[in-house]
Amino acid sequence: MRIVVLTGGIGGARFLLGVRAYAQEVGAEVTAVVNVGDDLRLHGLRVCPDLDSVMYTLGGGADPERGWGRTGETWTVKEELAAYGAEPGWFGLGDKDLATHLVRTTMLDAGYPLHQVTEALATRWQPGVRLLPATNDRLETHVIVSARSELASPAAAGGFGGGQQAIHFQEWWVRHRAQLPTHRFVFVGAEAAKPAPGVAEAIAEADVVLIAPSNPVVSITPILAVAGVREAVTTGPAPVVGVSPIIGGAPVRGMADRCLAVVGVECSAAGVGQLYGARTAGGLLDGWLVAEEDAQTVVPQVTVRAAPLRMIDEAATVAMVRAAVEMA
Ligand code: FO1
């Protein structure tokens, strides 16, 4: 069996721990198609938070409390940068994590595409699943907020008028904790971006496509903003089953509620299910797995089932994955 998972963020990385264990049980191959909209260039380095979250989590090197970055991290470089007054002070790269960005950037600057660089980095971590960026092309999530003079990058993308300005997703998420008056998200570069080599092929050859319980707005939507990825999922032969990141009207972790409010979608299993939509109606889903608390959820033309959806340990996560695959 071949399983493809669309994923991003820490919830997605933890879900993949269950997918990998399930795949080992049943002898399946797993390809994770990972969001790159959170990526940024910082101090000359390419940082890929979602690819790294998956790689470190599956490789046993992720800090379980922080959720991002490495275990046993030290912060000497961050402190030295702060001593120079180097901006941005609100985004911290740990010393161990920096090594990843140095190797990645060196390889990218030498001309290797991101999917090959990701494969090279993963030889150290042996994640046990194939990791693919959604695209090798530039795709960056920006957030259009009400203009405020104290923001670091006023009118970064220009041309929004009406007192609006664009800031990078990380500035919105980390610096402002998603608390700014926000108008919309823009996936810069998405129109021109092509799926990374292997992505469309993996989806076309899959027996099941799973949508991880990741943030639907800023983790899954940017993956699907790559036209070739969306088309492969919506028209491919494999059934598509999503797992709800919302339980009883609240996100399991993170700030999905704030992101959903920006796009005018109710923070509920039904709201996210309808945002994804039925494959039979041009959307994504054949099946939608919701928490037992949300068993009454209805998404038109989508099969809905309920199961325990809290990823309290690997066994619970494997059970979720099994329920999703059985729906398919
Ligand atoms: N999140 C924070 O809240 N503060 C940070 O300083 C921070 C640094 C950071 C560095 C590397 C990395 O891979 C992730 C990092 N994150 C940090 C997490 C990241 O901002 C987000 O949680 C994800 O992009 C959302 O999935």
C-alpha cells in the first residue's frame, strides 16, 4: 500500500509518527508532502520550519516541549546576534538547528533543488518516510494586516492601499501571535509554482491520500495553492480522507481558530470539512474523520466518521491513522 500525507506544522509532524508506525505494521510506503509557505530567509540562511519539524520529529531529534527545533538546544549564536542588535530578535535559531540551515543553504546555493537537499538532510535523520517539499519554487505565505507604523516591514509587498500592509507569516505568527487586525493570506509565488519532482507522481500512484490534522489555512492551503498538487489530489484515483484538526470547536493545538476567523470559516469540524469540500463537488475530500465529540458533523457529499482524535501517544495516533485508512 502507498500512503501520501499532506502535512505541515507540529500537529502534522506528530500525526506522521502514527502514519509511520501504521505503515510498518501493514508494510506500506509513506510519502509526506510538506508545506513550504512558512519558509524564510534569515541571516542569509534558508529556514524550512515544517520540513524540519517533520524531519526532527520522525528522526527523534525534536524538542517535545517547544514543539519546534532540536532537543538539548543551545542559543549562543542567538545571544551573539542580540548583542549586535541584529534583527529580527523575535525569531530564534538554535545552535544545533543552525547547522541544518547552513547545510541546506550551502546546497541550495550550489544549485541543488530543495527536494534533493531535503533528501540529503534526511539521510542523517532516517525519518522512515519519504519527505517532499510541496514545491521547489518560491512560495511564501504573507499576511495582509492593517498598517501599523511599528511593524517591522511596512508595506513590504506594497500596493495594498487602504491602510493595509503585507508581513511574512512568521512575523504574524511568532512576533504578533496572530493578534493583529488581519484581512487575508497571500501565497506569494503560488501561481507560478510547480509541484516538486515526485509529488504529483506519488499522489497519482497512491492508494490513499491523507490530509493531516494540520492548520487548514496556513499549512494545508499553501500546499494546495500549487495548482499541480491540487489537481493531482482532486482528480487522482486515490480516495482522500482528511483528519479534523478541530475538536469540539477548538484547535487541538496552535492558532487555527485565528486563521479560520480570517478566512471567515467557523472553527468546527464541519467548518473545516466544508472549507476542504467534497471531491465530487470540485473539493478535496471523500472522507472526513472527526472526533467523537463531533460525531454529528455533516459535510455535504462527504462520508463522515468519528474516532478518538487526540494524539496523546503513538498508539492513539496509530488508531487514528487506521480509522482514516479504513474509511478510504
Ligand atoms: N516559533 C516561535 O514561536 N518562536 C521562534 O523563535 C521560532 C523559531 C523557529 C526556528 C526554526 C524553526 O524551524 C521553527 C521556529 N519556530 C519558532 C516555529 C515556527 O515559527 C512555527 O511554529 C511554524 O512555522 C508553524 O508551523
